[in-house]
Amino acid sequence: MKQQFTAVYKKSGKWYLGWVEELSGVNTQGHTLAEARKNLKEALGLVLETNRLISREDAGAHARREPLIVSAHA
């Protein structure tokens, strides 16, 4: 399943900072914009994977899971 998120990048001194607008805690840095992009994709993947594992362990097999679709307001 593909999901789309908004990556935000900002140059700060010698570093490029990056974070995902929709998810708190998904952020990174890199010496180049390309490195920051690569690091942010990796960070997002790890956070999503970890959240799924924790959710399945905490909620168990009897929990109801379903898609949740929302409209974002700018």
C-alpha cells in the first residue's frame, strides 16, 4: 500500500533539516538535501513499522482495524 505524506526541508547552517508535516516525531537531518531526503524516507518507514508492531501487540488480534480517510485543511 502506498501512502503520501508531505516532506518539509529547511537549510539551517550547514545542515538540511527535514520532517513530515502529518506525523509528529518523524524528522532528520543531512549534509545535503539528497541525504536529508534519504534519511527522512528511512525515518518515516521505521516509525510506521514500529507503530504497526506496537499497535498489534497492544490491541491484540481482536481489535478492529479499518481505513480512516480525512480531508486535510491548509
